[in-house]
Amino acid sequence: MDMTGWITGQVFLQTVDEIEVQQASAWLTARGIAFQVLTLSERMVLDPQKPEDGVTSDRFSIAIQLAGFPQVLSPVLNDLVSRAHGGGWSLEDEQALSDE
């Protein structure tokens, strides 16, 4: 049996951690995977008399564009899911594993 065809789509990751966005961006860039970071910044004013005492929060979405044969995408997607769910984005740890 052969698996044929081409799969295209996007995967979205969300976080509020700016450092994690930088690490994930570096990981994706190192692999040549197309992505875009979208930022939502919200500012809430708690007291209209003191607008400078407001609270700001940032939320980030990373839109990752994937396209290719299922045999090629499957390991990439598996790695993305693993890293997004606590596996981390460290390039140093991966380099150490590949040197062994």
C-alpha cells in the first residue's frame, strides 16, 4: 500500500510567554518552517480617574504553515505537538542529542 497525496494546513500555538515565542520561533526558523507570530495586546483601565494604573496583557498566536507529503509531515507534526505540550523548544538540548 502507498500513501499518496499532499496535505496543506496551519497549526496554531498560543501562549502568553514572550520567551517561549522567541524559543519556538528560533526552533521553527532553524528547520525552515514557515510561520507568523500574531500578537493580541489588551489594556484594561481599572479606575477611570487613574488610567496609568491600568493592566496590560499580551497573548501570542504562532500560525505555522505546513505542506507536504504525509510521510514527511507526520514526524514534524508529532514533534510540534510534543514540544507544544511541555517538550520545550531548546535548540541546545536537541544539538546535544544529535552529537551523541
